Amino acid sequence: MLERHRQQLIKDILDKEQFASVRNLTEKLNASEATIRRDILKMSKRGEIQKIRGGAQSLNTAPSKKHISSSVFFVDKEKQTKTKKLIAKRAVELCKDGDSIIINGGSSTYMMGEYLQDKQLNILTNSFVLASYITENSDIQVTLPGGEIYREQGIILSSYEKDNTEYYHSSMMFMGSPGVGPFGVMESDPLLIMSEQRLRKQTEKLVILADSTKLGKRSNFIFCPLNEVDILITDSNADPDIIKQFEDNGIEVIIVEAVD
């Protein structure tokens, strides 16, 4: 993660939580204590935050209301990278030139950008980081919904029913998940579910990208039951019993070779 990204995330975390210890920030941002301490010192000298014993605190008196319970995109992007890229590549192979598709924000779906460059597609995405990558590296038409920017997750979300997506129709929607199992496709925050369900209404097929570490894992909320999933793309480390459960629910399971 770039230093400026990490420091912006530190400020965002402090603005919503008011205080964070060095240990807490190292866990959230997957960085060393030495790195976090240097960031805190630099930001404190610039007058952006206040350095205190064992951590830092925000200069804002009230917690930020722009907060969703979800992991940090720039941290997730560095996990299982090689396997995620293979899953993303296989997802792109499902797309045909001329298709209109929806790509939900997330670290797994972000990896699709590298393989979309030579495609002729129309894409609706709530990921501003993916939209930026695609527009810089291809001629693909990209549409973004209306809403507020959530920097930590790299996405745009709206709490309103109308966010300019209701007129879009796609053949496939691609999304990741913090957990997929017999209970369904999981999500970590109600606002994420609201946004994703609006997108789900505009597509014919739902494609889930989930490496084997996400299978059988639970999270706080259920986005949809398994019978609403059309295709699951995962890797060869997946538990065969869980894969069978998916197939018994009518899901087409595509498996790529895991890379250590």
C-alpha cells in the first residue's frame, strides 16, 4: 500500500473511531508497528492528527458518520493475490464482447480489471478504484452509481433507493463475499446489502468470486440464499463437501488451480 493511501486510511479510521492504538492500526492496515508509528509522527507534525501515548486520536470532535462494517480494500487486495487473479481471469472469460455487466466493488472483483482491457463491454460498477483503472487502461464504457465515497472500501454507496442504477440491465453481475456456505452469500454491513440488492435486480445471472478461504465462512448478514447464485468461481483448495453442497443447489462451480 502506498504511504499516502495508508495515511489517509489512518485519518479515516480515527475520524470515525476518535482513537486507535498502534496495535489496532497495524492489524487493520496489515503494516508493521514501526511503519504505523512513523505515519503517526509525520501526520502529527503536519497537524492532521494528534499523537498520544500508544496511538493517535482524531482532531475532529465528533465521529464520522460515513462508516460501514467492512474490511479495508487496500489491505484485502494484498491477500491471496495470485489465486484471486486466476479467479478474476476466469470470471472475465465468461464475458463476451458487447455484453453489459455489473461488477460490485471488492478486492477479488478489482482483479478483473487487468483482464478486461481488450474486451468491448459496458460496465456498471460501484468501485471507483476499478472504474479508474479501467478508464486509464481501456476504451470500455464505465458507469458509476450516485452516492457517497467510502475510501476504506474503495466504493460508492447510496442509502437512497434511486442511485441511477435502476435503468441499467446486465447479463451478469460479479461480486465477492466475506463468506459463502449453506446459509447463503454473506455480507458485513446492511448498507452494502442494500446497494448490492439494487444491483442484483438489474442482472440476469449472479456470479460469485470467492477463494477457498471464504467458503463455509460466516459473516454478519445474508445477502442472498444459495438458490439465487448462478455461478461460483473458487480454487482447488476448496472443501469437496462444500462444493457438492453448492452443486446440489444448482450452482455451476468453476474451479481454478490454487497458487501458494
